[in-house]
Amino acid sequence: MPDRRNRPIGRRLQARAMRAANVPMRLMLARITGRRTGKVYRQPLSYVRQDGTLLTPGGGNWKLNLQNGRPVPIRLGGHDILARPELVVDIDEVERLLTAMAEENPSVTAFTGIPRGPDGRLDRDRLALAVQHGFNIVRWHLDQQPA
């Protein structure tokens, strides 16, 4: 394992800045099994913590392999644990959760492509279109808390 102190100063400063900037939006690594192939994929996912759960924007095809309540092994904070996904598709709840996520990390709306309207709220028409085309929020219920 390379000694971190031997990294160029620019790389060390960049790593320190990224750790500070990424406090609200963290990454976890989910081991998701393909529904047709049975192949295991390692999917890095951003998340925001809320009330003992993790919230992940559910864009992309990776979420098609999830089943409500079926445990998925995840790597979180250096620990392997199980989490049960809940696919949130109700537009009012998606809006509420996405707004809460954006309060923690404003770049969430840029990442999802759903802009805010003149009133500061998420553009409801764009959100409805996204949900209609498969966007959702995955609420991960942790079966065990990482140490």
C-alpha cells in the first residue's frame, strides 16, 4: 500500500478538499444481483442519511434489479451490512424526499436534472415526467448499523 505522505502536495490538498466538500453526499457500494443474468454488480451510489435510512436518487437501470424489501449487501463506512431497498415512486413522496436531499446537498438537483421553478420548489412537471420514465428514490433501510 503506497504511503499517503509521499503523494504530491497537490493531490493531498485535493483529497482533503474533496473529503470536506462531500460531507452531505457520501458514497456506498451496493452489491446488486442481475435479475436475469444472476451476475453480481458493484454499484457505487450516492446517499443522504434521513431518519435512520439512506436516500439514493434512483435514476439509471441499476435499480431495476432491486426488489422492495429484499436485502442487498452494501459497503458503508468501511463495513459490510445488509440494507433493504424501498422503491419510492409516489410523486409527492419523491418530491418531499428529493427536496430533503437537495437541502443536504444542492448538487442533487443538478445530478438528477430536475430544476427548481421560480418559486424555489422542484419543477413539478419535470419531476412528474422523470417519475413517469422510471425515476424514483430508493430508501434503504439498514438491517444493522455500521460500527
